Amino acid sequence: MRPIFALALLAASAAAPTPAPVATPPANPADTENGAATDIAVTPVNDAPKVTPFAPQFSTLPTITRPDGWAIVSRDTAWRGLMRSNPNNRQAARWVYARSQIGLGHAAEAIGAIAVMRQDEPDIVLVPSYQLALGAALTLLHRSPEAVVALSVEALTNNPEACAWRMLALAEADQPAQALGQVQCAIPALNARSPAVRARFLLAIARGAERLGKPALVVMLLRTLPAGNVSAELLRARAQIALGHVAEGNLLLARAASTGDRAERLDVDLSVLEAAVARGATPADAIKQLRHIRYVWRGGAIEERALMLSYRLARHRRDLRGTLEAGATLFRYFNGGSARPTLVAELQDTIATALAPENPMPLDQIAGLYWDYRDLAPAAAAGDLLVSHFADRLQAAGLYARAAELLEHQLIMRTKDIAQGPLSTRVASLFILAGEPDRALAAIRATEENAYPDAMLWDRHRVEAVALDQLGRTNEAMAVLQEVPDGLAIRGELYWKRRDWKALAAVTEPTLTGGEKMTDVMQAKVLRYAIALAMLGREDALARLNARYRAAFGKLPTAATFETLTAAIGAIDPATVSAAMAAIPSASPAGDIADLVDAAPVVAGPTG
């Protein structure tokens, strides 16, 4: 109950009593009747300070430079001082309470008093001892980045007590090099502490030295800590092994294993494994043991070290999946550790290696691997190009849905403004090829707010029309094509696919030219038109078509087909039509969009 009572007491003393609201009559009696006014007047703001300023007196007191500056008073004395305080001495009482709580290691109680002091007197932050107390309390609460800011004021630069807390905050914020820079300044404050209290500071900075690969410094930093401290034994053991004193290190590990708790025993297992790998142990055996450690323990330095060792072993074995799995966990849950820039660069290289054509893995497995770790891909244009090339390979292999999903992620997460135009067209096209016109339409509609140039807009409309047609929304598809320059040709392709002969004849006739140059596309257009006329029984139109294009078809491979289709209606039977369709050149009047139209199942349309 002590913390709750203390917080309530601090809150109660946070402000001097204020007058109760005074009732005043309404300015206009009518206001009372219609409810437009309230019967409570707004109390004027009292600009007088809630407490007598303490900062001037506080700044004349000696700045805390040693741990004895956190003078501890009894709980009863501290609370009695708060309860009996008045506006003239309230800030001083709060300071006595906060200072004592820091000395006791009660950070939550201390930070409450410190916050109230600043709330009532903002200028108090200019006093170095206040900033030191704030930084110490934040460090005890493991709010290291905020603590470093509070402890970095100029007046505390060479203050031994501030250096000690700043060293601890920097070490716990995973900034070991900066933390080591505070050691010399902090020595007087550290030496003034008992070994038990000093342990937290020295263990934190020793871990930082270990991260930086300074085993000799680890041994030196921990020499004043007693042998019974298991955390210190573990650090000493690893340092001795790193220095080549394997027997001494193993002895320390055995001692830690016999007296440590579960976490410390796992730390021993991991330390033994790290040493074995350093001596060239078989990676397969090490990986098996690492999997066990990672399975039974989550979080903290143990998992981080196990992940880092797993990552190094996987890279050594050129195991792409293992490298990405361990590296991604380090990146996502441990922020990459102190080697974050190097880790990020290596993971991006691993992604690039996975997507490279030289990777022998099956394409669908590579796509799955990329999808699981896409947040690790290279950024900016390099990453976009990497994904685009891999999507080309997926498309060439017929893995249209995989390619579409890959590029859809790029479209939504990485592409902005009009750059979404070409990419949305490609994504929609791939979804159509994958037989998912609904997702194709969604890709177009999700990016329609941008103002695209006409050419880009027409490309989007072409693909949108095909998707709508495949969804059975033919009228909408035709409406979308109204303003597209080659809209009639695409409509003709859709009608040809549906065997809607009447509609096909109607849209084809206006596009026929004189026939001076019969390209494959022109031949296909004329022959399709002829089939439509034949199926509709329009013999007169067929005769005119024959007269118009007989000479042009005369020396072409399709001449016989043309003559057959434009002959008398009675001479045309289903077998003749089927043979004619097979002889039509593969070139489509609709161009590349025809591939998307062909991707849809055949839907029977009107035949006459």
C-alpha cells in the first residue's frame, strides 16, 4: 500500500486550495427561462504561484556528486514532511522525499515527486541537482533515452554521480562505446558505493565492453565484484575464454551453472556453445542446440545472443532461409542490436541473393521466402527494380498470382502518385491472367484518385474493361472503352471472344480500310468480319466484302479462306467455319490486350 499512499499524498499537496465557484445571477432573466445561461460563473484564473519558488534556494545547495547526496530519511519522516508542508516549504519537502526515494531505489515514487515539482515550478529544471534526480529516476525506470537527455545538461558534464548514471543509461540504451566514455569520470561515484549497489553499474558497462570485443576490459571492470555474483561470473568466464584462458573460463562457467537460476544456467549453455563455435564446432550440432535454447527461452540478452549465433552460422552455411529467419527476428524484436547498420545491409544482400536468377530454389519457394521477409528488402529504386525483375520471372513461369501479389505490395506500400499508373495496370493484368478479375478491378479502383496522363489513363481503362467483362459486367466494360482511342478494336475482341456476331459486325465495319496493305492484323479483322456476316446470314454484305478485298487477298496464304467465307451462304457449314477460324492469323486487332481477353473462359454470346 505504500506506493499508492505516497502518490495520493503527492497529488493532494500538488496545489494550494482554490476558492469555490461563486453563484451569480444571470445577466438577462430570460436566459434562465430558455436555458441559454448557466447559474455558475467562471472562476477567474488565479495567477499567484501555487508554491513559493524553491529554485533560487535549491540552486545554492551543493550539487550532488556522490551517492551520499541521496540522503535517505525514514518513511515516516518523509511522509510527515509532506503532510505538514505548506506553500512556503512544500517544494523543499518534495525534494527531501524524492531524493530519499532515489537513494532507496524506489524510482516510481521518486519520479512522481519530481514531476509535481516541475509542474508547480517549471524553472526548477534549471537546477543541476534536479536534472540529476530526474535522470537517475528515469534510469531506474529503464527509460534510458529520456534519462540520457536529462543527464546531458552542461552543468552535469563532469559530475561523477551524473557520469555514473549517464554511463548506466547509455549502456542500457545499447550505446556501449558512449557508455565506456563515461567510466573515468564515474569512478569516484562508483567507488563510493557498496559492492552490491555498484554491481548494477559495473555489470551494465561490462556487458557493453563485451559487445565491443574488449574482454580484458571486462575482467578489469568486474574485479571489485564478489565471486558469488553469478552474472559477473558469466561475464568473467566468457572474457577469460576470449582471452585464451579456456580452463579458467570453463571453471567459472561450471561454478555459475551450479549456483545460478534457470536463466543463468541457460546463459552457461549458450556461453559454452559460443565458445565451441569459436573453436570450430560442427555447425549442425550447434544449430540443433541453439534451436532448443530459442525454443525454451524468449526475450532478453539470452535470446538475442542465441539469434546472433544462429544468424552467423546460417550465413556461414549459405542457408538463405536460416539467415533471413534469424536476422529478421533480430531486426524486428531487438532492433538489430548494436550492429544494426551492418545487419540491415547483410539482410538486404541476402534478399537480393534469394531473388537472383542464379538461386536454384524453385520460384514459388523464393516468392514465399520474399513475402515472409519483404520488410527487409532494399529500399528505393534498387529494391523496386529487384522485385520487378523477379516478377518478370514469375510471369514467364506462369505464376501470375504470385507475381501480381508481389507487385501489389509494391503498389500499395511503396509507390505514390502517378507512378501507380503503370504499376496498377501491370498488377491488374497479372490478376486477369491468374483468373482473378475481381482483384484486377480492385487494383485499378484503389489507385484511381491520381490525375494520370491520357496515355496512362487509357492503359488502365483497357485492362479495367477486360476485368469488367470477365466479371459479366459487359455494359460497364463497353462504357469504359468509350474514350479509349482503340476502344472499338478492344470491343471487337471482346465480342469475338463471346461469339456475339451481331455486335462484332457492328463495331468492325467502321474500322475497315481500303485494303491496299493487308497486314496480319487487317487480315484477321476482315476474316473475323466475314465469319460474323456468314453466321448472321448476310449474303449481300459478304458479296460486297468479296468484291472489295478479293484482289488484296489474291496472293496471301489466307486467300482460300477468304474465298470460302465470302461464297454463297449455303456453301458454308460449321466445319468450314471452324477451319476458317483456325486459318485466321494470330495477330489481333486489339494488340497486346488480346492476351488478357484470351485468358478468360469462353462465354457464349448471341449467335445471330
